[in-house]
Amino acid sequence: MAWWKDAVIYQIYPRSFQDSNGDGIGDIPGIISRLDHIRDLGADAIWLSPVYCSPNADNGYDISDYRDINPEYGTMADMERLIAEARRRDIRVIMDLVVNHTSTEHWWFRQSRDKTSAYADYYCWADGRGDGKLPNNWTGFFGEDCWEFDPQRCQYYLHLFAKTQADLNYHNPAVVEEVKDIMRFWLEKGVAGFRCDVINILYKDSLENGKKKLALTGSEHYLTLEGTHEILREFRKVWDEFDAFTVGETVFVTPREAQDLCGLDRRELDMVFSFEHMECDQVFIKWFKTKFKPRKLFACLTRWQKSLPWNALYLENHDQPRSVSRFGSRAHPLESGKLLATLLLTLRGTPFIYQGQEIGMTNFDFTRLRQLNDVESLNVDRVLTRLHVPQGLRWRIIAPTSRDNARTPFQWEGGDGAGFTTGRAWLGINHNCKDVNLAAQEEDPNSLFHWYKDLIALRRDTKVLRRGAFIPLESTRQVFAYRRELPGNDPLTIVLNFSDNPATTACRGTVLRDNYGRETFDGTLQPWEAVILA
Ligand code: ISL
Ligand code: CA
């Protein structure tokens, strides 16, 4: 049963959601204590960023034990209680499945250092090319080399992410079986499915040199290859046993490739997170930001809406800067926040809301690198330093792109600790929590939080918003308009003005929702006005 076609999914970054014991780190009992907020918002499922045992080089995306919980977050009993408490509120739990790599502290990796062990071929080991040269010229996702020498084994291992995240070897059928067992373990515990981390890069066809590129040299050897499709079909056998839901995080995929990854007849994934729309404000790579051009976003969304039967919809996650800071307006934070919410909740697909998005949390207000934790930002700073880029410029590159922008603690209240912790938070709390917090927004019927809540309810009650086709109507420098239609249902038209300036549109209709509270519509649009017309 495709429950996920009618669902809104809420992403939790456990470290920053709610601390329950004053150590400054969010935890599972904290999440349980906030389930009512998620119910109140109207979400049907939560996706938890990793809570498994991990030395936290990449905050849980470096797993050292897939069958146990990071003690900072709680115990397996807490996790079981979370699944049960969520179920009691009709909320499904989706786990993050991070199986492109493990932590180098995973016992598979420790064993793998010994060429004679049963785990010898679990990772991508290779010899250097003589006189201290690396096995090939590939570069990694975090801006650095992707090979590390292991003195015990006297070979290099591949790590496309941080040094302590070693890539698994998917040429080895034993690895595929291990992952299937891990998935069964969690599905038997009652989780509803998985968000599959960088799932389109599992299979590396060879470790040959790649074509030199500005970023990710070597990626033609692992991006969305047939070998990965085969592995996904193998995983799918387990998913089908449990009727599990899956969304793949798929880096650098085209609509064509995405069709292959989640085509109904192919029995691979249910849907994918694509990245193209996250690239509308950058040149070449994420660290070179340019002014956001709404028209590019409209074109990109339209292409994906038209090419795929179903999309995973998102504007934020734990890797991306905050959407109001990025696509919205400083002059109109509330209106632009509501407009972005309207976009997310009226496209065709499954909307994912990232924690804090529903109250318009913004990018961090840090002023120095020392305040950051993100392994990617710290690596990039090291690389730029090596290239003699001066400190001021390094900060100007890193600040707007750092993943920590989305990782500051949830702002529940305005006081010290923001209701997140009674202790010292692991990552700085944004000082704007005095103005931007859930408690204040609950009181205010005109708040962004109430707008999210209202649109989620509208979506739940309006079949055309959930299942209708997407028909593009207008796409100008600032206005995006589209229709949702479904035979036997009244169509809806959505008109969005992505600008601090007024605009006009040819669209007309009876106002169903308007973020300025207007009751009639004559085709003129205020700055950042969002209208749903019947
Ligand atoms: O973060 C990115 C853009 O800023 C991507 O390059 C990101 O590294 C890529 O999307 C993969 O992300 C996922 O896997 C990483 C982990 O660090 C991310 O948090 C996760 O979402 C490695 O597991
Ligand atoms: Ca804690």
C-alpha cells in the first residue's frame, strides 16, 4: 500500500532536536517528548538521521555498529519506545540507511586490515602506484583526496567522504547479504522503511583513473551504474517482504537516471531525492554561490515534475542551508517563508519538512570557523588554506554553504537554551531564537507554523493536491504558477511571487488560501504573495 503518496514526512536531526538530560546533545527520549509537536503539525512519518553507534566524525553518518544505538542518544529500549510511541500517534518511523561506507571503527573494518581475515574484501583496498602515489586520481565529496594508507595492511582504502568513512566493496556478495540482514533487523523492530544515504554510488566499476574535473574526479566510475541497480533490486527483495518504504538520496542524478531508480516496474526505490534544484544558486560546485535566480528554480522543478511520476519534495535538510535564508527574503521573512511552504506542499510528490523549517529557522549567526562542527566545512577550510586563500575569503565561502547552517538546535522557546537544553548546546543556538521560536508561533494564528499546519491539513483533505497532475502555467523572472488537476476533482491553481517587488499574473479564481489574507484575487501580487485559487 502506497501510504507514502498521501504522507508528509518530517526529518529529525536527533543531535539538534531535543535534549532530555542536560548534556547539550539531543536524544531519543527528547524526540519522544516532542512527538506531539509532530502530530500537531500533521506529519505522518519521521525520518531520523542516524542514531546508530558512531564515533561521530560525520555525526552518525559514520556507523560503527548498525545494530545498536549511540549511547549519547539513548538505548535500544529507548528506540523501541520511540517506535511504539510514534505508532500510538499514527506516526511511522523511517531510519537512515548509511551503507556506502562504515566508520573505520566498525569491526568489519578492523578485521579487514588483516588480509587473511574473512572480512578482507569488505572494503575497497588498493596498492599505491609506487613512490608514495595514491592508487588513483579520484577526489572525494568533502573536497579532499579519497585514499588513506593503512600501515597494518600496507594498502590504501577508498573513502569518498571523510577519512574515517571507508567505502564498502559491493563486488563482494557478502557485503550485500550483511546489509540485507541489517535491514531485516530494523524492519522486524517495526520501522516503516529507509532513507538510503548516497545510494546511487554503491557500486564502483573499477578503480581506474578518472577524467579530471573541478569536483569529484573519478565519479564516472561509480555514479548510478548498472551494478548499483542490481544491488537495489536485491535489497528490494527484503523491502518487499516488509512492504517497506524507501527514498534514495541520489547525488548528481538526471531525471532520466531517476526514472530508472524509481520506475514502478523496475522494483528498486520508491522515490529519490534529487539535487538539481539545490544548485540554482551556485556555479559549478556548492562552494561558489551566486545570486538565487527564481526562474532557474521554476525551470528545474517543472522538468522534474514533468519527467517523473512521483518526486521526493524538499527545500531543506541537514546538508543544506536554510530555505528562508537562501530562497526567501530578509525584508519579508514571514511572507517568503509561507510562500516556500506553499510551494513545497502543493507540488506533486511526497513533501519532506526538515526540523525547524516549520518555524522559519534561518542560517546560523556564527562569525568564526571555530564555532563550526561540520566535517565538510573544516575540510574545505583546510584545502583552501593550503591554496593560500586568505582567512576572510575562506569564511565568505564557507559561512553561506556550511551544513551547520541547518544543524543549530531547534528553537522551541525564546529563553536560554531555547528549550532545547538546560545545559550547554553541542552547537551554538541562533540568537534569533528570541523572535523565531515555536512557543511564540503557537500563540500567533498568523505565524509560519500555523500556515504549515493549515496547508498540511488542506493537503490531507484535498485529493487533487495529493494525487493530481502538475500542469505548468506561468514561469517568469519572479512568478511561478501551476495547476493541479485530477479527473472528477476541482482543479487548483497555485501562484507564487518570488520577489520583493509586486507582480501580475493572468491566473484568476476564487481564493482558497492567500498569505496576505486576501479574500478576492484580481491578478496583482504583493511581494512574496502566495495564492491558492479554486
Ligand atoms: O552535503 C552535500 C552537499 O553539501 C553533499 O555533497 C553530501 O555530502 C551528499 O549529499 C551526501 O550526503 C549524505 O552522505 C554523507 C553525509 O555527510 C551527509 O550528511 C548525508 O546526507 C556521507 O554519509
Ligand atoms: Ca542528551
